[in-house]
Amino acid sequence: MKYRGVKNTLACVCVLGMCMLAGCGSDGATQADSNVTDSSVETSTENTAADDAVADDAEADAEIASGFVFESNGVEIAVDMDMSSIVDALGEPDSYFEQPSCAAQGIAKIYTYSGFQIETYPDGEQDLIASIILKDDSVSTPEGIDLSMTKDDIIAAYGSDYQETDKSITYENNGTKLCFILNGEDIASIEYDSPVLN
């Protein structure tokens, strides 16, 4: 017992001695340490700004990549995105309609563009995209599927991990549903649906 106490005391004395030696040094060494510290702070500040920019880009990308994405005229459109940014990018729709929302309290808005339609739901001050519906074969999914194609084309493009009814095939990605409405083996409609519609 006594030996262990002496051993612990010696260990403490050694640690204190090393700390005191580390604190001693010439002014040159202290100045060099100070310069390294200042340089580290500058680099750290620059890295933080770069990290913030990357985080902002990643957040924007994550919003788009949260599920299946439709593209029109170079504009990526995904469910649950703010519709105001889409209108800014695509311009005024061919037609516009309002009705009471089924997904949330407030007004749902329907924007019709050439070949497709977007329906929104209210979320506070924003109108978020509830669904995107492809109406004719002038538009297609990024994977190349349009309304002129068949069930076999869908499976070749998207694989066999889907839910099927006698009138549809549905794929799911992070809550977003991509639904192909069928008329026999032919595609009648293509819909991207937000989880809020579930």
C-alpha cells in the first residue's frame, strides 16, 4: 500500500516537471509558437467559410436529391420543393388554378406547363410541390421514360423493385413515389408524389 502511494506521488512529480519544462523556453520559441497559432486560426477561419459554402450547396442538393427528380428545360423539379423558385426558373405557366388543399389546410395551386402539371400544397408562407404529372410524350423522366412507352420499358429503366396493382407500377425513393399509371401494358400517365399525399 505504501509503495503504491509513493509510486503515485513520483508519477505526479514527473508530470508536473514535464509541464514546467514545456512552459519554459526562449522568446524565439514562444514567438514561433505564437506565429503557428495565428496561422492556424487564419486557416481555421478560411476552412470554416469554405465548409459553410459546401454545407449550403449540399443542403440545396439534398433538397433536390431527396427522391425522384423531374427535369424541364434544364430545371430540376422535385416534390416538396418551394414552387416559387420553379416559377422563377420556368416562367409563367400556360394555366393556373386554385382549389382547397387535400394535403394541408389552405389553398392548393395547379400550374400547367407544356406536357406536365405541378400541384402544390400550402406550408406556412410557402407553396411546396405535392405532385408532378407528365401529361403527354413531349416530356419524359430523366431515365428516358415517356407516355409512348410500355410496362417493359419502365422495368428495364427502373428495375424490378416496385409495387404493382392491375393499373399501376410504383417505385419509391426516400418517400417520393414515382407512379406509372397503366392502360393495359401502355403508360397512360406518370406521377411524382410527395409523402404528404400518403
